[in-house]
Amino acid sequence: MWDRPRELNAISNLLFALVIACALYAVMYRIIHLPYFDLKTIRVDGMTAHLTRDQVAFIAGRRLKGNFFTVNLDGLKDDFGKLPWVRNVSVRRRWPLEIDVKIEEHVPLAHWGGDQFVDTYGDVFDASTDAKLPQFSGPFGSSQEVAAEYSAFSKSLAPLGKHVDQISLSARRAWEIRLDDGMVVKLGREHVEERLADFAALYGRTVGQLAKRIDYVDLRYDNGFAVRIPGLAARAGA
């Protein structure tokens, strides 16, 4: 081997490169652990109506270990993401001594099922609030569909001055809504948006003319709808 200068030169160059790499690593390690890079600020941005200072302080005290270069950003993101109202979170370093946390909170749209909520994206989450919200229910995985229909139903009912108080989607995909005046509206399984829009268009000339409280409307007819008045039943043609 010693009479092979080409191989010896290659080995020598490799060892030299390793020495340089180790030296650079040692220098960089010392630099990034200098006290100069100790973190000074954590900045939280976004619509944070439910995020408290105590929560931020707790997470910061747990996760802001090390310095600007060595802080565990993934752990910081995970901890913020576990808070009840947080829908989305991003974390990044801001040179030279800050950590930026951007929070997107859930905006509650309705109660979902028992003690959960559904947000404006149709995502179900666990939290608590005293806000007055409508009640949604439906099969597992249907929250986004129900939230989308809520928007369509509300648009149809707005000209009547009525609002959706409850939406129920059955396991057989049948829709039923309850309005804020107590009226129950059965929509069935097909063309539910069109049925409600037609009912709203006819309301002023039909049900709206009745000087009685309506507690039930069935829109599952092809050419009309049925109404139920306490103590009286009636059917209106389209």
C-alpha cells in the first residue's frame, strides 16, 4: 500500500477533510450555544379570543429551552395545537431573538351532537362557551355537509326573518330543521335546498297568510307541502 501514492493521497485528503469538518462543527456548536442567542421574545399573532396569557406562559416555560437555533419548534407547535380553541398553528424563528407563533382559532358555528362544537369550516372540536348557537346533529363525518347546508338554508330563510335553530341529518340522509320560532320543517333526502327555497318563495302567499302558529311543515311532496297547526291540519298546493 505504501508504494501507491495515489491511494495515499486520497486517504490523506479524506482525513484532512474530516478534520476540517470536525473543526467547523466544533466552532459552529460553540457559536450557536453562545448566550447572545438566548431567546428574548415569543410573539403570538392571530385572532386569539380564547387564548390566555397563562396558557402562553405555560407553554413558553415548558418549550423555550435552548436558544434561537436549538429551540424545539415542533414541540412548541404541538403544544399550542393541543389547546381547545386552536384550529391551526404555525411557528417560526424571527432573527435574531424571537419566536413567532401564528394562531388560527376555531370560530364556533353550532353545537354538534352532545357536548362538541362545529366551526365555520365544518370541523368538529371540543371546547366550552356560553354563546347561544344552533344545534347540529348527523352521522359521523357529516359535519362539513351539515355546516354547508346551514349556510344555504339560512340564505333562503333570511327574507322571511326566520333563522335555523336546529339541523338534523338522519342515518338515512333525511334532513329536518327547526326554526327559531319553533316550526319544524321536514325536507326529506333529495333537492332539500330547492324545496326550502320554493317554500320561502311561497310563504307570504300561503303559510304567512294564516293567523295561527305553525308547528310543522312537510316539504316532501312533489307539488306542494303540508302544514300542521295545533288542532288543525292543512295542505297547500304549489
